Amino acid sequence: MVSILLSIGLIGTFVNYILNSAFATYIQRNQDIRNQQIVETLSSLYETYGDWQRVRAQLPPMGMMMGTAVRVVDNNGRLVVDLSPGMGMMGRRGTMGSEVWNRPGAVREAPIIANGVQVGTAYLTQMGRHGMWTAEDLWFLGRINYSIILAGLLAAVLILPATYFLARNITASIGQVTRAAKRLAEGDLNQRVAVHTRDEIGVLAETFNLMADQLQGQERLRKKLIGDIAHELKTPLTTLRIHLEAFQDGILIPDQKNLQVVHEEVMSLVKLVQDLQELSAADAQALNLVKIQTDFGELVEGVVQKMRPLFEEKDIAVELHLSPSPLLAKIDPDAMTRVLHNLLFNAYKYTASQGKVTVAVAREGDQIVMQVSDTGIGIPPEHLPHIFERFYRVDPSRTKETGGTGIGLAIAKELIDAHQGEIRVASTPGVGSTFTVILPPIS
């Protein structure tokens, strides 16, 4: 409020100063024009009559009518014309009898030229109490100042209430966001702020709500991750507990067959720990990518060739289609190798014997597109939105017949996202699936 009042006051003062200065310049210009007219009249009269005595007889009340006091001194320094209040001391050199001549800076001096020769010097000044400012001028200036003051007061009356309500609304909105943020920090992730405007406060509220949504989503993922890990641990630990208790009670004999079951469950736990370590390593790698210019086609070919024996062992045909020209991309080779390995291993798990896996890499526009297709069991449509979630598996029974714990695709997506790329899936149950990876331009 104080700043607004100060602003109005400063603006009013500035406008007042500008108007006063402009009006003073206007008055001075008019006075200079009147002075010039008087001097020209004196010159014309002298050319007509030839001496100052006869000129003087023609002057009254000319000077008075123009509101200007006039004195003329001839070339000998004698006062030959005096049209001002309190005329007197005529003829005395340099006499300025009236007080109107004693105002500093108010007297103008101009030579009087007749027929090309200077015949005297004119001294001119305004006769009013305020110099060149007449009563009308002062009245007009007073009205201007009054109008400025009135406009300032009116602006204050109109602006201050509006500013008050605006400030109150802003304060209330910020207070709402602050209270919601405090409750969010205390753990209430359901906090949201109502968005009523599209201004900066509205953007702040939308940003807060987006942050709350993300935090709530992260919390759901955290709980789901804990639940998934607990589920993955439950089956092998239960099997181990049952067998160990049976061994202790003598119900089961720790022979080769029973020990093999225990060993399989232990290895299942080892695999889960390895997957969690891989997931943690992928998180760290996504945050610390070392991108270099790489021939992506060459990298894909190398990974496919290394994994080809695995597919041949299961009697799965592998086809590779590469662009004949280099496919340069700025990537982290280790991270992209892991992505391709996970996609190929996923195709291997869900493709039956005598099936086929196809890997195609090509440039489309300024992007590099890789597709990994299989003739496997496919993915039901309701599972597609969740296929890249951690520990998500399509089979609800979570059997180990297809292997894995459901983190391979999650790791692939995380690493692709870290490259500012895109990964998506299209699938038809009973026909197969196609995973598409799109890498951004090398720039």
C-alpha cells in the first residue's frame, strides 16, 4: 500500500514538474514575442519621426496595454522613454526608478535599429507582481496543479481498494499453497490446491498439484516395490522353511531330490538379489551416462551375434536387418547394450521353439529406430500400460517357467528415458510382440 501511494505521489510530482516547466516555457516564448513586437514598433516610430521626443508622444498607453514596462536609453546613455509605474528622474543616466526594474533576471535588453543604425537600447520587463506571469496565467497554472492533485487522490481512492482486494486474494492463494505444502511435507500426499486463475498464482497451484501427483505416484511405486519384493521372497522362503522343518522333524530325508528343491529355492533368492543389484546399478547408470558417438548398427550387430547361440539352442531363428550406411548416435554403449540384451532376452523367454525373432535398425528422418519383434505368446491389451513397471509380469501366478522377476523391461525403459529417447510396445496375443526404441538426433 505504501509503495503504491509513493508511486502515485512521485508520478504526480513528476507530471506537475513537466507541466509547470512546459507552461513556463510557453509564457516566456509569448513574452519574447511581445518584447520583439514592442522593439519593432519603437524602431518603426523612430524611422517615421526621427527623434525620441516625438516618438514618446506616440507611445502611451501602448506599453501599458501589453502589460510590459518599457524604458529606452539613447546612444548617449540618456533615458529618453519611460513607460512604467512611478515614472520619474527622466534624463538621468541608468536610472531604473520603479521596483519592477529591480527583479533579478526579469529585465530584457534589446537594441533599437532604425534605417540600419542603432539609435538606442530598449529595456523591457513585465509590470505584474509576478513578472511575466499574469493573474490569468497563475489561475490557469493553479487549476492544472489542482487537477493533478485531484487526479492523484482519485487514483488513490480507486486503486487502493482494488489493490487491497488483489493483495488479499494473492495472500490467501499463497497461504493455501503454503498450508498444503506443509501438510504434504508431514506426509499427507492427498493434498491438492484448487486452481481458480490462469496467472502466476494459478501456475504455482498447478505446479504444486503436479508435484503432489508425482510424489503420490512415487509412494505407490515404493509400496508396490516393497510388496513385489515381499511376494518374490515369500515363495522360496516358505519352501525353504517347510523343507528345513521337515528335515528337522524327520518327515523328509535330506536326500539328493529334496536337497535339489532347496538348492533351486536358494538360487531363486540369489537371482532376486542379483536382479535388485542390477536394478540399483541401472538407476546409477541412468544418472551417470557417458555418451559418445557410436555406430548404433554395429553395436546391435555385436549384441545379436553374442546372443545368437542362446536362440539356436532353443531352435529360434534370429533375423537382423541393418541399414547399409552407418547409424551414428550419441549414446552410452554399455547402457544401450543392456537395453538390447534385455529386449532380446525377453523375446527369448516368450518365444516358443521354431519361432522367430527379428531385429531391425534404420534411420527415420533424423532419428534412429530399432524394432525387436517376436512370434511369442503376445501380451493381453490390459497389461500393455504396465509392461514397463518394475516387477510387473503378465502371468498372474508368477511362476518361474518363463523366468525372471519382471525388471528387465523396467531397466530398458529407464535407460532409454535417460537418453531422452522413447520405447513403446505393440502386441497381439497369440501372434507376438514388437518393442520399438527411438533414439533422438545425434545433436
